[in-house]
Amino acid sequence: MPRPSFITRILAIGVLLHVYIGLRLIPDAPVADGIRWLAALYLAASCILIPLGARARQMALSWSRQAAWIGLMAMGFFSSLLVITLLRDVLLAVAWAAEALRGLPHGLASLRADSALAVPALALLITLVGLFNARRLARVVTVDVPIAGLPRGLEGFTIAQISDVHVGPTIRRPYVEAIVGAVNAMGADIVAITGDVVDGTVEQLSPHTAPLGGLTGRYGTYLVTGNHEYYSGAREWVTEFQRLGLTVLSNRHVVISHNGARLVLAGVTDYTAEQFDPAQRSDPRGALLGAPADATVRILLAHQPRTAIAAEPMGYTLQISGHTHGGQFLPWNFFVRLQQPFTAGLKKMGRLWVYTSRGTGYWGPPKRVGAPSEITRIRLVQAGEG
């Protein structure tokens, strides 16, 4: 008998989790039977809407974008509904144990009823707040990176970073145009795009990524690929990015002269690129081949923070990454830490500074809670003066 596919197993788990929510909330909710039936029907529909939304961009349907919006919103609501239902069960268990230890009769009916109504209301509120946070223009975050022995000419050198825009079913041209306008207003020395620009093919999305060609940095705009480029056809996207005038750093570097000092800017393919194309293996060492020895400040653009493990021994000064979205919303911030050494912000690994952006867009559900999107202004400063 053939084993069920991975997708089938995921769908089955999703159905079981919806059943769990229904069994835990619907019987306890103090509402009319008609409302109970509507709640059950919504949960049944959600089992269909979520996978439909996740797969909508692969469907050649006139309403695929609307399906994506509906399904991804349902996914975001379901995520909060599940987490809060689990927390409710923990609360009820604690209350039951407390009454048992005190020798009191179990009188949790009121708590069960009130909490059964509070869970979906809170999940809806979180989803709507998350939608507002995700759809507003990312704020500019300024980060000073203190570097010992920084050449005087590089003091105050600025890098505008955007990452994880995820142009796709719910992120389109107007969203990208707003990002480009905010970046250009910064007047940075260079612009760095650290991967996961797209969720779809060049044919589908090139009109919506076109504004990226308008990004302006004093010494240019540089890009590295993320894992989602490989899901979407990395070779075709690299060609398209180059057509837009972006410099793609695929395991190579450039040397930038600024105020009499030189800086090495290197970039690598995504950490997982080798799984899609062995010739695209991420190579922090190879990216530095031929770099001038007197250019002691060496900056690496790498989509995933875990590239730092290989980059640190190579003598890089700073790695600029994205990928994590800062977790985007609960509970994913906890899972990020199982895969990546850093979730967000400026951290140090040995001698290497690593800055991890929370991302400029979002992936999947249009939802951000506790992990605001950002456009980052990174400034090099002398250690002890920043």
C-alpha cells in the first residue's frame, strides 16, 4: 500500500487541528444552535480555503489572486485561533488543578463559556492588527555597526537594506513603489537587497518588480538570491534583476572606493541553493577570491543568517542577512531559533557582526505581530563612538 505524500499528511494534520478547535470551542460557547452550525461550517471551509490560498498562484485562474487573499487571511486567522485555543486549554487545566488542590467543587462552567467566546474574538483582533502592520509601509530602522580600526574615510558609510519583500499574490507594484521611494529618500551609499524578492515566476511578476530598477545608491544597488528565488526560477530571476540594472553578487565581490578608503562588498547565493542547482552552492570563501588585502572592511550579503558559520573564519567584518522575518507572528518566532543562529537585530558571532533584518514585506498570511517590517539604514562607525 503506498504511503501518503507529504502534502496529504500536511492536509490531514490541518483537518485534525480544525476538528480540535471545533470540539474545544463550539460546545462551550453560549450561543444559539444556528451560530454553532455557522462556526462549524466556517472551520470546514477553512480546511479548503487555506490550501487553496497557498496554491493559488500556481493556478491559471482569473480569480486566483482573490483566492490567495481569502486563503491567506484564513491561514493567519487559523494560526492565532489554534495558538489561543491551546492557551485556553492550559488555562482551564490550571484552574481545574487549583480547585482540586483546594478541595473545591469544579465550577468552571462560566470560565469555559466566557473563554470560548473570547478565543475567536481575540484571534480576529490579532489578525486584523497583523494585517494593518503587514500592509503599512515598513519603517526605516537605523543601526550603527561599531568596527574597530575602521578607516576614517568609511566613517558613516551607509547601506540601505531591504529584504524578503516577497512580491506575489498579495504584494504588488504599488507596495514595491512605496518601498523604493522610502529607500531613495535615504540617499544611502549603497542599496543591498538580501533575497526573497519574489514568490512567483518572471512571467507572472516582472511588472510588479520593475520599480526595483529605480533604486538609487551612490555606488549602486546589489542583490543576492534567497531560497524563494530558487522556488521561482532563480536563473530567470537573476537575468531579470540584471536587466533592471541591479548588480547580482553570486559568490563574488566588488571593491568600492569611498573618501580615499576601499571596502569589499561580497555576496553569496542562498544557503540552500545547492539543493536546486549544485553549481549554485553558497561559497563565502570563493566570494572573496582576489579581494585586495588592504581593504580590511569586508561586508557579506547573505540571505540566511546561518551563512555566518562559514563566513566568520573567512575574515568578514559584517554579514547582512534576512530570511527570518523576525518570526513574523506567533508561534513562528520560536521555530526560527531552531534553524537560524539569530532571529533579528545586530549580533556577534566570534569576530563577525551579523545584522538580521525582520524583512520589508511578509510571506504567506498578510500578518505581522510583534515583528515589525523594516527598511534598514546600516551605518559603519568607529568602535567606541557609536
